Amino acid sequence: MFNVSRSIATSTWVNLLGEKLTFLRSFLRQPTQIGAIAPSSSDLVATMIESFNWMNINAVAEYGPGTGVFTQAIMQNMKPETRFFAIEQSAEMVKATLKRCPSVKIYQDSVTNVQRLCEIESIDRLDAIVSGLPWAAFPDVLQDRILNEIPKVLRPGGSFATFAYWQGLALPAGKRFSRRLRSHFSQVQRSKTVWKNMPPAFVYRCVL
Ligand SMILES: C[S@@+](CC[C@H](N)C(=O)[O-])C[C@H]1O[C@@H](n2cnc3c(N)ncnc32)[C@H](O)[C@@H]1O
């Protein structure tokens, strides 16, 4: 007899494997843009989502959704009327996000253009930004360009969260990024380490 639940489990597993392969392939092609060999784990997604008070968020943007693991969780946690769009530079990752979240509004663009995209979306100020960007792979000048755009689109007191890999804390680039965050935001806190992530990671929770 045909076993429906086994067939659903198999197709979910095949989809997840396909996502992981897409991610790895993209990393091998563009390591400094992708910055990781696998999507964030469900534990890191949960830690990222806990960083925000979703009831107070009316407009949110996501930076670098990759295969859409944060995107899906954002859509499940935000209020139905919340405005949401994502910005992803890689065409292959845009496709992967749309496969996971067919109804998401996603722009294939660089987050350095966030101000223009907010204008297109008729969003005056965002309440929150969820970032999956690989900061440690970016040169200092790009980190600054992206961070300098944030006060132009995020309201004062708005929330920004981004993850970093634990081992980066010991490296000069990781330490520089931590200092840079502290110079751009009025509050910066670190979540607990998410050990069930490859590699272990934590979330920077920042308030403008
Ligand atoms: C480490 S992956 C994270 C994916 C996903 N958020 C996750 O946690 O699994 C980083 C993503 O950021 C995207 N990205 C890198 N630089 C970008 C930029 N300047 N603008 C928009 N997306 C960018 C990459 O293409 C990649 O999909």
C-alpha cells in the first residue's frame, strides 16, 4: 500500500538536500558573497526570531535571505498586516527563497540600495531589519557602506539583528565588526551561543 506520510517525508528531505546543495554550489562560486557552506540551522533561526518583538513591528526588511530559512520564520511570526520585503543579490538564492516562500516580496539587488527599495515599497521607516549577511567575508569598506545606510531606513529605536560565527570572535575581523556595530547602534547585545549550528554562532541584537 502507498504510504502517504513516508512519501511526504521523503519529498521534504529531498527539498532540504536540494537547498543545501544550492547553498554549497553558490558558496563554491562566490565564497565572499555567500560566506557560509550551509544555511542556518533551525536553532539559529529560532534565536534570530526571538530577537524581535513581532507585535510592535509594522515594517521589516530582510538582508541576504539565501535559501529563505529566516524568511519563512519571519512570515510565520510577523502580524498579517506587517509590510515585509527581502533583498538578495544572488539570482540562484532568489529562486531558492521563492521556492520555500512563494508569496514573499523579494528584490534581486544589493542591500546598499535599501533606501531606494523602501521608497519603491512606500515604506517611510522600517521597525526592524533581519540580517543574514556574511559580514566576516566583507571588506571593511563594504561593511561601512551597508551600516551607514541603516539609519536612513530604520526608525530611531528600531531593531537590527545579525548573526556571526563564534570562532570569528577570536579573529581581528570579527573583533572589528563587533566594535563597528557598537559605533553604529545605541545598544548591542549578544545572544547565547547556538551550538547546534555549523559552525556554532550567536546573534547580535542591536537597537538604533
Ligand atoms: C550566509 S548566507 C545567509 C543565508 C540565510 N540568511 C541563512 O542564514 O541561511 C548570506 C546571503 O547574503 C547574500 N548577500 C551577500 N551580500 C549581499 C548584498 N550586498 N546584498 C544582498 N544580499 C547579499 C548572499 O548572496 C547570501 O545568499
